Amino acid sequence: PPANPTTQLPYGGTPWSIPGTIEAENYDTGGKFVAYYDTTAGNSGGQYRSDDVDVETCSEGGYDVTNLKVKEWLEYTVNVESSGLYKITAHVAAADSNGEFRIEFDGRDETGPVIFSPTGGAQVFGNTDVNVFLKKGEHTMRLLVDTNDWSIDKLTFTKFGNGTGLALREFWTGVSGTAVSSLTTNVNYPYNPSGRELAHSFEGPTSWADNYGTRIRGYLHPVTTGTYYFYIASDDAGELRLSTDDNPANAVKICQVSNWVNAYQWDSSAEQKSSAKTLVAGQSYYIEARHK
């Protein structure tokens, strides 16, 4: 990094709102090693900004960041309006090879590798989606480049659910063992699942596969203040974790299955039932199930 780094600030002075659209060329100010890292000197596209990031005129209007190379990155100061599950739609172009990127929030990899197929031209843009959980507040978002020679126009964030019953189910295949720890100690957990999908109920399928693990995550939005009990059933082991608020870091295990039970068999052992939990109407609570 430079000997005297400058202050990093949002481009235009105001953090970009999520949900919303962030134009790729509107990365933070502050210069190289502070707000961006580019492997080549100068703006080869010659448009919009006069630093080392390559910005060109976009075929769809406005500008895009092009000539991206492995290990380059761009940072954006963002403000997430409310905690929840979001779809990130990246508007990208790659002429004849796959593109790949990751997105971090405050230094934490939230997407794992996102790979998209060639779009047919350097100025032929298409969309690729990935789902993430984001916490309310101001964050530093970093777009990291994992392959050479592609372009990005913008990132659009769309919030799912708002309490209407959508959760994120992630699964890891080829994982042996029967304990939850077999999943959580796997080299691909938690940032590189075999697949992700949105679920309309907080459960996984039965008789789906062998040697796999699952994580299901979402937010509870109680409509009535009161005392609640939670139950879990799984084959093999499973655990249910609940936060005291919308922060995943505050989630703790509240009930579990140590071995296995049948589907929807809630009373095989006392450990399947949580202690009494008081939830407040209008609050958001992060909830997560882990299953092996």
C-alpha cells in the first residue's frame, strides 16, 4: 500500500443503497490499494475516471468496467436498509471464456466463487445471480476478480421475502460422516456449497441423497409477541440455531438431533425441543438449521 494512503469515501459522497443498483464504475474514491486494485497502469478505456481502473462506454448506455484481471478488486461503500435475504444480479460480459468473481462484505466472503458462461462478446451483457444474507447498516463491499478478460456493467440488489416465507437452502455433496461437525469442518463449508436454492418452507427434502450436508437460513418476523418453542427433526444429525436479533453472529444452538429420527418425528428425545423463547412482534430474528 502507499506510504500515505488517502481516505476512502463513497463515490459521490453518499453510500449506495441496498436494495438498489450500483454501477460498477462508481467504486469508492481513495485510490489504488485503498478503494481499488488494478494490475495495469492507466485507464485503458479512457472514460469517466482518471485512475488505473479500465472504464469504457457501455453498449447499453453509461459505462462499464472492462479488461478485468485476476486479483483485481473494487470497493463500494453501501448501506443495507434492512437485514434479510438478497439476490445479487451481476450484469456482465465475457467474449469466449467463463468469468468468475466473489463478493465480500467487510472482509467476509459472502458468495464464494460466482461463475458465468461466455456471453458471446465483450459488449454483449447478460445476467448472473447469487443469493446472500446481508445485515442492516453501512458496509464495505468488495468485488474480487478471479478470471481474466471480462467486463461488468452493474450490480443490482433485490430483497426477498420481507417475512413472506422464503429461506436460503445451501447444500454440500460428497461429505461423509453423520455428525453436524462432519459438515462444518469440511473444507468447502461455509463459502463453497455445491448448490443454493430458495425454499418456501424451512425444511429440506426427504430421501434426497446420501453423504451430504445442508444449511437453511432465514429471518423470523413474529406477528405476535409471546413465548415460543422450536423443534427439529433430521436424518442424520441436525441442529437449530436462533439469534437474539437479526445478527447471525448472535445465533446459538437451541435444539438438536444427535443421531437421527424419522421425518416430522418431533418427540423422539427431549433435545429436539428448545427451551422457551420470548419473541417480540415487529422484530427480526436470524434462524439457521445445520443438517448432516
